[in-house]
Amino acid sequence: MNDELNSWRRSPLDSRQLRAFATLARTASFTAAGRELFLSQSAISHSMRALEEDVGCRLFDRVGKKVTLTLAGEQLLQSAEKILGEMTQAREALGRLGKWGRGRLRIGASTTACTYVLPTVLREFKESFAHYAITIVPADTAQMLSLVNDGRVDLALTLEPKAEEKLVFDPVFEDELVFLMSPRHPWAEAGAVNRREVPLQNHVLYDRTSYTFRLLDEYFRQDRLVLNTFIELGSMEAIKELVKLNLGISILAPWIAREELQAGSLVALPLGKRKLRRQWGIVRWRSRTLNLAEETFVALCREVTTSLIRDTACWVNRVEPEVLAS
């Protein structure tokens, strides 16, 4: 029984009683406090008796029609004013969120998308939704599915995953993986890839645990080719720098190296007659309807990536690679 009583006494104070208490402390009159709160004098008196019973001590000394705070009342008033102030701020903050153009957008994206896609998308997004709070969570495809499933991000820009019952994948753009090399590389000078030499190259590739690495491995194994020698890196910028120094070749999407291709510091050649394409899109909850801000974000992703793919397509040598007998 005592445990139940102690648990009850540890329960939060009633906010309406706290408001009445702070008003009565300020006005020092049951009548004035009731008038301000649109309550009767008896309602204020009853509320204060209930509060004093709840906290287990007397909060006011009553002298005629006036009241003064006890020591306990003065201590409670300090806390009550702070609590009521924070509650007012919370209400005002929620009210601001309800106004047009305010809200939050939590996005999951690969480090590649964070670097080469999202900066332009978010710059355009902020022009229409300047007061939106935006959170970006870098993650790989598997991690992003967990983030969406757990409700920690609203949308994930990622490569197409395996179908999941609770999630839906909205396609945004498709890219093609190609060989990237220094202009001093023999393939670049010849304008063609010698397929027999593919396993002999020093390949500078992204993390072997990534989805793209698995795609590459499956692609070349179908042609009975194995990428025997490679440097594994977790940074696209580092990969491009090594390739520019002619320390190896890489296999990336051209849009990741747009500036280098345009400057001529890298050369792109197709993988072969059989293309290796990837589908990118937005993963979200199947039962969740996109709001206007989220629809705008998705549309901007399509617009920006379409421009990226178009701008880099002309830098890929479309001469089909030379196929030599093994």
C-alpha cells in the first residue's frame, strides 16, 4: 500500500493546477485568479486544496481574502513558472510547424549521393521550403532499409533493393557503369578495351561489401573474367585521384566523375556490348503518402540526376570495346 502511495506521489503534477497556482500566487486573490482563468472562486479554491494534498504540504497562508505563499509555495512557484514557460514555448513551436513551409525532412542516402546529388537538390529545395529542418543520414543500401523500417528517416535515396513487404521503391534514375582511366592509359590512347587484359589490370574499386562491388563481380564472372588485383577504397574522391595518377583503372558511373571527364583528366570507356546498369530510386513506407515537400524533393532528385546523366553521356567513348580471344 505504501509503495502504491509513493508511486502516486511521484506522478507528474497536473498542469491545470500549476497554472491556477501560478496565477493565484501572482494575483494573491482567489477572485482575481478565477476571473483571469474564467473559473469560479470555488473552483480555484478546490484546485489549490487538491494540489496541496498532492504535494503533501501547505502552499498558501490565507489572510482574509488575500493569500501569501509559504516557503514551500515559493519553491514550487520557481519550478511552476519554468514548467509553464517551457510548455508555452512548446505550443508556440508546434504552432510554427503547422504554418506553411515549415516541417522536417529526414533523408537517408549513400555517401555518393550525398556528395554528387543532394547538394544541388537541397539548394533547390530550400528555395521553396526555406524553413524546413533537414537531416541527412549517410548509409549503404542495407542500412537505409533499416532506417526507413525503424522510422528514423522519411525517404532514402538508394539503389534498388530486394522487394520488402512494408516498403515501396519509386524509380528516380538509371545509370551505367563504365571503365574510368587516366588519358595516359593504353586503353584510353587506343579508344578501346582489350578484354583479355581486364583481369591483369590494377582495379581501384569501392568497398567490396557494397552492392555495386557485388554487381561487378557477377558481371565479369558471366564472361569468365575475375578482377584479381584491386585497391579497395571507401572514398570516390580518393579513387579518382589514384586513377588520374595512372595507378590503376576504376569502374564507376560517369556522373560521379563529371568534372574530371569534362576537364580531360579521366577517360571513360564502356564495359562491353553487355551493359551494366543500376536503378536508383526513393525507398519509403508503402502505407505513407508523400506530402508536398517530399514530392518536391523526389521531383528535384529526378530533375538533377537527369541533368547529370545527360551531361556526362557525351564523355563516354561509344566505340564498343575490342573483344580478343582468351
